[in-house]
Amino acid sequence: MTQVSMRVDGVSYTDDVEPRTLLVHHLREQLGKVGTVVGCDTSNCGACTVHLDGQAVKSCTVLAVQADGAEVTTIEGIAGQGAPGAALHPVQKAFHEMHGLQCGYCTPGMIMASIDLLNENPNPSEAEIREGIEGNLCRCTGYQNIVRAVQQAAGEMSGAATTDTLGAQA
């Protein structure tokens, strides 16, 4: 066993882990962060995307020991630092309002990837959004409403109302 310490959603944790434990399994099984889902275990789907020191990573490709000393943000931690009843993050709100989800399985990872994209590019084009989320698979939506949701969130986060390139008022 190896001892790791990390901040997850603003809370400090120190745990003993097997050196081969993936971050996704540590988050879910030891810390109870079940919003971070296990999709494919091969890094193809992106359902397990979290922010590691501010960057989106697929947590099935990171060992828990690699996150020692890091700041990890999960889907549970983006709305008001995870406080019960806190307001939704603008990306979460936009996914809800623009129907950017159906079954919901990919949604946590898709939202985390979208937030990372908007942190790097606050006003992405449709093509840049599609490129920014290409590592996250959705088998239900066809991506149109996901793109619209990211465009709406970009407008809300920048404080300006915009019309997206798909013709919908954001």
C-alpha cells in the first residue's frame, strides 16, 4: 500500500491505495465520488473525465498515486464546490436547458471536458467545440444539443447573449 494525499472537490483526503489503483476507482470506491463514471476502462469514451490540477484528464488513465499532492475536481465539485442546493455551473445549466443529455451516462465527462474547453477558449466556434469534446463519446444525442449547450454556456460565462452558429438563440 502507498499513502496518497489529494484535495478532491475542495476537501483534503489521505488514503492508503494499491499502487495499481486507477484514479477513477479511488474516487468512486474510496471517496464515494460516483458521479465520475467508469465507461470503457480504455480511455476511449471520456465518461470518467475529471480536472486534475485544472486540466481535464480521463481518470481511467491516471493512477491514484500519480494524483498524490494534486487538486482534483469531479462533477460533484463544480456546482458551488459541491454544497447541497448550490447553483449549477453554467455548463451544467446549459446542458439541462439545451437538452444536451439523454441517458446521462456521458454527461459528467462531457461537462468536465466542456468546462476545460471554455477555460482555454471562452468563445469557441462550432468546429472548435466539436474538436474540444471529440475525446468524449455520446451514443444518444447526436452532439447537436451538446454543441448548443456549450455555446450557450460560453455566452453566459462571458456575460453576453449570442446567437450560435446553428441558428438557435443562446
